[in-house]
Amino acid sequence: MGYEGGDQGQGVKRRACSCSKEDFLPEQSFQSWGNYIRALKETPTRLVDRVTTRSLDSAELEVKARSQHEMKRTLNWWDLMWFGMGAVIGAGIFVLTGIAAKKDAGPAVVLSYVVSGISALLSVFCYTEFAVEIPVAGGSFAYLRVELGDFVAFIAAGNILLEYVIGGAAVARSWTSYFATLCNKDSDAFLIHADGLADGYNELDPMAIGVIVLICIIAVLSTKGSSRLNYIASIVHVVVILFIIVAGLVKADTSNYTPFAPFHARGIFKASAVLFFAYVGFDAVSTLAEETKNPARDIPIGLVGSMVITTTIYCLLAITLCLMQPYDQIDEQAPFSVAFKAVGMDWAKYIVAFGALKGMTSVLLVGAVGQARYLTHIARTHMMPPWFAHVDPKTGTPINATICMLVATAAIAFFTRLDILSDLLSISTLFIFMLVSLALLVRRYYVSGVTPDADRNKLAACLSVILGASIATAIYWATSEGWIGFCFTVPIWLLATVALRVFVPRAREAKLWGVPLVPWLPSGSIAINIFLLGSIDGKSFERFAIWTAVLLLYYFFFGLHASYDTAKESESQFGQVEEGRKAAENDGVSNSENSQSKMQPTSA
């Protein structure tokens, strides 16, 4: 990144909030219209380069210097575990449980949580190995850039950012609903209805904006401070959850569990796809690897531990809710508060609402911390303007990225209804988790310049069949009521995974901490994530396609050329450094030989 290196070399002090052209488009392709036209003409060549070129682990670690200041290593496994629980236990369980139980799964919603929990746990293992091996703030973006290339990483990055914006917006709107119940009002009491806007976007939520502004202030001040606040809020939250489970089971009526699965298996899996929203956020913990004291120890304990505890809590809460009320009488906006009112414990709804608010506040805080770090690392590669990569020297936090992401979150939260947000969010999340699992298989079985062509081709064939069989299974599930097709697609997936295990030698093993049961665990993660995508409605896929098209337009006109210039400049600088090092070594050898030759006559 030449322009930053030049600044540093000349001792120029950059302003944190400067907004010059150099902060947004410093690359050679944008220095003049002539340069830009030439860059556009070279788009096909540059695209091939970015698709085929892979980053190195060391390169992802080195780009941290482009933030000018390092983030502070202040977190341990205990912090990460509470960050993990704080990141996920919120709007998903306290709001979507009611929607999923009433519309899709009935009391069998607990099985929906088991399915989505298993899928999330498989993905957690894959994330953990990457986070330990490549401890940077980029999370899945950095992992995909190393194994699948810049282009795939950018598409994933766009969906990661969308995931966090939508997730934060959904949680902020849920915060408003539970705050209304805490004030003894209807869950939609603080929403403003706008007749002139389209349905689904006409219930305005100004309170959500206020909550996001408060979270933004906390997130930019200190990561450790955010951790402590999250820690306290999560403890209170867990205490309230235990109260809900114990007090709710006291009022349990087993007759409410009949029928157990009124919408049958299809409803269970449909609910699983939507409830994946409840697990969104744990990947934010992987973005904290750069601020973790001992990544090899702390990240596995923090990520896996928080996911196991969270899944257990979700299942217990789902069981409690459906034992308290018949599934068709559950309130969709504030299910737990209304359930306690229905069983004669009206006073308990205040405790429930308070606990839900605490949990959703934690989710918003961890999401704000995570999404800013994603954007920071993406900006370090210049796929996004480098202005977003600035880390404030005083707070050690990425202020620019944090503020901009939360402004986008507030705008979405102000207009958009929760059910629209949750479906779109699940698509982005499942898509990214699938790519990370795929990248892990590539990492274990392929090393560029080392793996023989024959082994590379066998790997590509096995992965293609695994993906194809998984996609076929999801399509068959979405379009057919039968089961015969599964007798073909599932065995094909199984045989492809066996072939990968038997016929393709591994190219590398994990250095510090590795995913167990490779290739079975990541292959299973790919299959289940794609399968759950088959349970999401068509309109959500249309919105996903529109967003992907927007990403591609930005990439082809800006991101591709900026990242291409930055990569080539880095390669040039690396080559000059290597040449200088070799020249110095040669000079050292020559000087040593001259000294020895001069010393020989004297000694004689």
C-alpha cells in the first residue's frame, strides 16, 4: 500500500477523519480519467488475476500495518465466551421462537433449534481453525481470501456486511417491541405507521435509531470496555433466562405439546432455516482474534464453549414456551412476555422484558464490534476505501468503520419489518458458513505450488460433487413432497466425501488447533447449510440476488481495480525487499571473502 508507506516514511501525520480523495481512491487506476479508462479495458485480465491469485497467511497478518495503529490485545477465552453468548442470545430466541412455533413448527420448534444448532456448531469448528491460524480482524473474509481468492472473498464480504447490518437492524426493532411491553404497552406501541410507504417498510421505528447511537458510542470508546459491559449484561441475561425456564416450567401443561409436530418435518426444517438468525453473531467473535492474548488457546474454548451453552439454553427456552401456551396462541412480537401473562403471572412479563432488553443490547454491542472489524480488514485490502481501515491511536478501535456501519444499520432498522429482515439474514449467513467450510477443505487438501496437478484435479472433482449433491438435495426438498430423490443425492454426497478421504492426500495439517474428523465435519457443514437454504422463501432469494448484483457492479467498477493495484504494488515492494536482502547477503559474503584474503598474508 504505497501511499501509506510514503506517508509514514516522510513522517506525515494523517488525520483520523480526513476525507480527501487519497483516503478513498488512492490507487493508480483512479489518479486520472485516462488511468481509469485503461483499467476498465483491462477488467477481464484483472478479474482472472484476482480469481486465481491466493493471499498468504503471512500477507493477511502483514496488512494489519495498513491501519497505522494496532488493535490492543486485551481479551482472553473468558471474554470470548461471554462475547459469544452476548452475540447470539437476543432477538432470535426472544422473538423468532414465537414466529417459528406459531407458523412453522409448533412445539417441535425445539428440534428446529437442534438442527440449526448442529449446523452452527459444525461451522464454529471451521471458523475456529482459521481464527487460530490467521488471527486477524477480517474473520471469514480473510479466510476465504487465503483459500478461495479475492473474488469469492469479496462476494462473501458483501454478504457479511449485509448480515451484520440486517442483524443489527432486526435486533434494534425487537428491542423496541420488548421495551414497549416493559412499559406495559402493546409491542408495536412505539412504531409510527406511514401510509405512503410499501407494506413491510411502513412501520417506522425511531427508538431503534436511538439505541444504535448509544451502542455506537460504547463500541468506539474501547474493546475491553465493551467486553466488560457485555460481560455484566450477559450475566444478568443468564439469570433472567434461568428465571424464565424455572418459572415457566412451574406453569407447564403437557397437553400443550399435543400435537408435537403439526407442520411435520417440512415445517421443522423451514423453522430451522429462519431460526439460524438466532445463531448469527458468533462469527463476530472470530474477528476479535487480533485482540486476543493467546489465540491458540482462547479462541477454541471461547467459540465452541459459547456455542454449546447457547444451543442448550435455546432448546430449554423453546420447550418452556411451548409448554406454557398452545402453539397457535403464542404472540409473535413478544412471545415470552405474553406467555407469562396468559398463565396468570402478569408481573413476570416485566422481568422477561428486562432480560430480553439486556440480551438484545449485548447482541447489538458485539455486532457493532464485529462488523467494524470486518470492514476494517476489507478496507486494508482496498476492496473498500482505505479510509475505513483507520484505527484510532487512543482508543485502539476502528472508529470510521464502526460509525458508518451503524449508520447503515439505523437506516434499515427505521423502515424494515422483522420477518423480512430475518429471512434475508439467514440466506447470507448460511451462504457464508458454507463457503468457510469449503475453504477449510481446500486449505487441508491443496497448497499452491506444492500439490500435484493430479491431486488438485481429484480435489476439484470431489468438491464439485459434494456441492452438486448438496444443492440437488436442497432443490428437491424445496420443490417436491416426496423422498425418493434423497436416495440418490445423499449417497452421492457420501461417496464424494469418502473419495476425498481415501483418494486425495492431505497437503497440510493444522499447526496449533485443527478441526476434527476432516473431511467429514466440513463436508457435513456444507451439506446442512445448503439444505437449510432450500427451506427459505423465493422472495428472499430475489432480494439476495439484487444485493449480489449491486456488489458485482461495485466490484467491477471500483473494488477490482483498487485491490488489483494494491496487490501489484505490494508484490513490487516485496520483490524489492527480497532483492535488497539478497544483495546485502551477497555484499556480506564478498566483504567476508575480501577480509579473509587480506588477512592471509599477514598471518603467514
